[in-house]
Amino acid sequence: MLILRLLFILAALSIILTGAMYVFTRNRRYLNLAWQILRFVVFALLVFAALFVLERYVLTGWRILL
């Protein structure tokens, strides 16, 4: 869980940094990088949520059946 929090903190800092670099330089490359980082974070969040739901409901329900 700690690693996941660090991943999201680093991702947020990198999005803020690339956004600031875009504001200062007006180079679209930084905006594209921020967009890629945001897409990765959303994908990682969806995967984590799916695993959490799987663990919480499916596996505990399976344990009750056995």
C-alpha cells in the first residue's frame, strides 16, 4: 500500500512539473507527457480497484462456499 501511495504522489508531482514546464516553455511535448502520465495513473487506479473488489467480494465469497 505504501508503494502505491508513493507511485501516486510521484505521478502527481510529475504531472504538476510537466504542466509547469508547459506553461513556461509552451512546448507541447510537456503537455503530451502529462497526458500520458495521467492515463497511466488512471489505468493503474482501475487495475488496483478491480483487484480490491476481487479480493473483497469474490475471494471472501468463495471462502464461504468452501
